[in-house]
Amino acid sequence: MADREVNNPGNAVPQMPEILERVLLYALDEGKNKMMTGEELVPFTALVVRDSVFIEVHPGNTAEECFNLAQHTVEGARGAAAYAFCYDGYVETNEGVKDALIAEGGVPGASNGYAIGILYTIDANGAPVFNSNPSFIGEAPNFMDALRDASEYQDTDIDMKYIEM
């Protein structure tokens, strides 16, 4: 999944809501665990609804299809406080193009989202070897920009799959 471009307006890491930072890191950990155990990493979203995180996979034949599926899921997630969309991609660095596990996400009503990622290489056995720390990549589209704050939704507004566990 590499056909995605995020905007990096400079080297400064912006202040982002704590819930967003937490779900982005959570998504990266989930993605890393899948890759390290040899599972196929199907692009997925992690939605924070109340005190729970809901993961939904978004398989597609193209990168654009995966992004569209994720966007469709997230933009209708009334009552969610934040989301992360995680996928295997690449970033352009001063040393050239590098493989990266990427998580981008946002919160309701914000005009922009953010992307973070963690670089990795593949060892001689074909296993991923991840750098120790994720890095800020840049601004990304926010699939939740048209939603209201999670607290403004009643239970009847929220999809039942996010309420009944």
C-alpha cells in the first residue's frame, strides 16, 4: 500500500490530542505484531468508541480502494473519539525510499489529521526488523472532519456494533 501522500509542512511535530496519539501508537503496535508473526497486514482502522477500540479491516484490490473503504467506515462512525488507519507503505527520506508501517488518523471536527510511521527493513529470513521509535510523517486527511465531538451523540445515533459487545 504505497499510493498515499501526506503533507509534511516542516520538521516540527505538532501538538495533537492525546487520544489521537494513543490510537495511532496502538495501531502501529497492532500492525507490527501482525507483521512480526508473519500474518498478512490487511489495512485496518482502529476506532475509539467510549472505552473500547474497534478494529475493522479494509481489504481492497488497490491502495485507493483500501483508502476509500477506510474513509467510508470512519466518516460514518458517529460517537467515535478518534481513529487510526494503519497500512504498510513507504516514506521518502534523505537516504531514499524506505519501507514503513504507517498510521494516520484524526479526531471529530478537526480539519487535518496526522500520520506517524515506523521504518523497517527485511532481514535475511524475510522477517521485518523495525526501528525502535515511530516518527512524525506529516499532516494527513481527516476522515472525521465532518463529525461532531463523540460526547454530542446519543446512544441511538451510534452504530450498535460499537455499543453492544
